[in-house]
Amino acid sequence: MPGILYLVPTPIGNLGDISSRCAGTLADADFIAAEDTRVSLKLLNHLGIKKPLVTYHRHNTESGGQAVLARLLSGESCALVTDAGTPAVSDPGEELVALCARAGVTVTALPGPCALVTALAVSGLPTGRFTFEGFLAMNKKNRRAHLDGLRGERRTMIFYEAPHKLAATLADLWETFGGERRLTLCRELTKLHEEVRRTTLEEAAEWYAVNPPRGEFVLVVEGAPPCAADGPGLEDGVALVLALRERGYSLRDAVRQAAKETGLPKNELYDLTVNTVN
């Protein structure tokens, strides 16, 4: 009979946040699959637990996942942990869960620390409806494309960001959503130097452009107001492109400008304009 894969949340900063159920599951599992065994070993030492550790991270999802699955199918139980927070949420554990689901292995998720929920709760922004967008791409073009797709998003948006990318991300958020859009930046949550800054995209972008950030961030961004979410349609966008063309813009420049003003996707505007003209 196959074993069970347990998804065990670990503290995002304060070791006191580990629950007795999570600690008991770590102690009872046959082995632990960890993102970084050195980080997990500190937690296990804190709990007084000695258990075999194997690595499972984004660089070995295929080989590591198959190795964990083989042991599960042989009857062993495994506790999956990430360095901090809930496994499988913006984490390669997602692939291991899918692998186990396809193989018919039981997966049990334990409740516990999660940075996105903690940040949302303290943000002061609407919490009834939200969308978690994880980490934005490092490539500027891909990052901007991702944000362009969120221009009309009414729900509160949550992003994870590393300190070395924060300034560029804030600049892109400002340009995409406007400087007055409210933002809460949460840094080092549950740790000694926890910081929660409630500000605007413009103020945050200007501040971190000259003040190098430290620590991991969760960004909670206010959703679009109804008027922005119900903005111009594609027909309006095409009309603007044609008007810009009459003012001497090239087709490509007209599409780019119209997309910037309306928030509509450039590719769709271009294709629809070409079809309209032809």
C-alpha cells in the first residue's frame, strides 16, 4: 500500500509558529523532502527531531520527484517542506503533488504559515476577493506582459518579490497601474525586523529607487476601480489607432500608443486594425 505525502508548512520567520501537528508529522514521517536540507535541519534541531532528509527543489523536480514517488509507492511516508511557508504554493512542490495525484498516492495538506495570507490580512486593502500572482518574471518584456494582462483586475493583487528585483518591479507597477494605486509592502514577516509599509505605487517606486531594499517582500496591490475595469473595448482601441494614423503615426506606433492609453493588448489591437483597414 502506498505511503502518504504530507505537505507541512514551516515558519516564515518565527520558529514559534510551527504547530504541534506539523511537528508531530515531521517526527512521524519516514523521511523529509526539503528544498534546502541546511535550512530544514535548523528547524528539526529546534524541534529535537532527527529524520532522514532528501533534497527536492526547482532544479531537480524530475529526478527528485521520481525518487520521492518511488519511496512513497513502496509504502514509506514523506513530509514535504519548503524553506519557509506552505509547500506547493508558488513552489516546485506543486509538481510533486501533481505527480503523486497521477500515481494515486494520497496527499495530505496541513494548515500553517503562508506569507501571502499573512500579508493580505495586515495590508489594510480589500480581502474579500484577491488574486495571487507569485513571482514576476526577471525578463522585463515578460514581466510587463504579465502586468498588462492585469490592468483591469478589480481584485486585490498579491506578488512575491526578491530585494534585487524590487525597484524594477515597482517601476513597472507604477507605469502599468498608475502612481496613485494603493500598495502595502510587507518585509520580513514574523521576523524581528518585520515591516509593513502602506503607501502608493509612486511613493514606493521613488523610495526604493534610492534606498536599496533588504529582505524578501510581499506586495499587496489595490485592484482597479470599476471605471478602469470597464474601460475602453477593442472597438474603441481601433478607433484610437485610426485617429492616430491620421495624425501621422505609423501603424506600429499608433498601436503602441493606443495600447498604452487604453490598457488593451497590442497584438489584438494590431490584428483587428489590419482586418478593419483591409
